[in-house]
Amino acid sequence: MKVMTLNAHAWLEEDNSKQLRDLAAWLSQNNYDLIALQEVNQQIKAELLPESQFACLNYQSIQHTGVWDEIALPPVKVDNFALNLVQALAKQGLSYYWTWLPAHHSYDYMDEGVAILSKYPFLAEGYLLSPGKAFADYRRRVALSASLVVNGHKLQAVSTHLSWWNQGFQEEWQELRQHLSPLQTSILLMGDFNNEASIRKQGYDHIIQADFSDSYHTSVHQEGKVTVKAAIAGWEGHDAGKRIDYIFTSPDLKAETYRIILNGERGPIVSDHFGIDLTLNLD
């Protein structure tokens, strides 16, 4: 099984058309089974996607816990990056089931969220992780969880984008753990965690100590390490390379090959983050 995660920095690159085209080409060439994306944007003022189009686009609706009932979340709009990516892949003969979960407003003109694309149908759930519920608050964080079966193997795949240590991560992680702990299935936990792997006794250690395995260390073969090469928003002044994007797995999953991709060496650069490509052995 081939999986991938990427903080897409969607519609925020110098050439947005090229960003979408290059990413779609890479995905088409590599034929992933499962794709997790973060910073998946749409413009606040864009037109709504007509309801009649959802069924033919393999969109998977999201179940929410009770806390969501009082929150007015933005619907999918025609310029949604995940939607446009799915449409671009369809033109190349690749069909994906997909969904998108909005997290908060971004840069005053975007709805930002997380997405999952899968070759297999899934049941989707959305988790609110941060104490604040206001969608206008950029500190509002969510996790998107997809329950699916691949070759008879039950999986729970999660795409999330968490806060920095002591800026919300600890509360968000505790909330996410409460959702994941009862699951009697294999787990893929993917995304931008905003916690550097080399810094001890912070977010990275919390995740590992919760019985998750870092696929960078457990895979048989590795190519590359750094997921962010320079200073970016939220990491101003941190010019050195960082590993803040991850694919964590439950211990039962066997990681074969781990690669840093879309970094100019293995695929074009399409974002201010590089992606992670992981091959799993589900036998």
C-alpha cells in the first residue's frame, strides 16, 4: 500500500496553476492508495459547489461529534484545492474518494482545512481538537479521520495539522488521543505536527510515547529526512532544515520504504513543505 502526506500550502504559491498541475502529475505517476493533505484552501468568496455534483465526484460526507452542531462550517466551494486536485486526477484516469474538513479562516480571505483522498471508499469523521470553536480563530485545529478496508485490512487514516508546543499542541494531542485510543484497528496518523523531531520532551516524544511508531525510523529503507528546508510562517528565524511532518503508525503496521518527495530531487517543489511517501506491507 502506498500512502503520502503533504502540507499543500494550497493556492499560496507563486504560480498556483503550476502548483496544481505539478502535484497532479506526481500523484498520477506514483498512483497512491491514500493521500493526506493539510493547508487545503478555498477562497471565502468563491461560489459554492452545487449539491448535484457531489455524488459524481466520489465525495464522502463527514460525521461530526455533537460539539459540531453549533458551528456553522463553510461548505465546499468550486475553487477548493482538494476538489480541483481530484478533478485534475480524474482527467488522467485516476478516481479517488475524497473529503475535506475546514479548520479555520486563513489570511483573511481563505477557508483552510485538511483533506483525505483514497482509492477505497471510507467513513469519515471530523474531530475538533482545540478548545476554541470560532472558525475565524486561526488557532482552531481539527483532525479528519477515515475508516477504510484495504485488502481485508482495517485501517483508520488521520490527516491533521496541529499547533506548536506550548501554543496549543498539548491540549490538541490529548483530545486527539481520546478519539484514537478506543479504536480497535491499525492507525495511520499523518500531517504537519509543528514539533521538531530532534527536540526532546516535547510534542514528538508525546506521540512516540503513546505507542505510535515513526515510519522514518521503522521503515526498512529511507530516502531523505527534512520536510521543511527553511524558515516559514510560524517558524520565523528557524532557517535550518526541520522534520515537522510525519507519518506515524500503530506498531502492527510494517513500513517498507520511506521517502521525502516533492523536494526538487524526488519530484518538483510544490509547497513550502516537502511530502512524505510511505510504502506499507499489509500482508
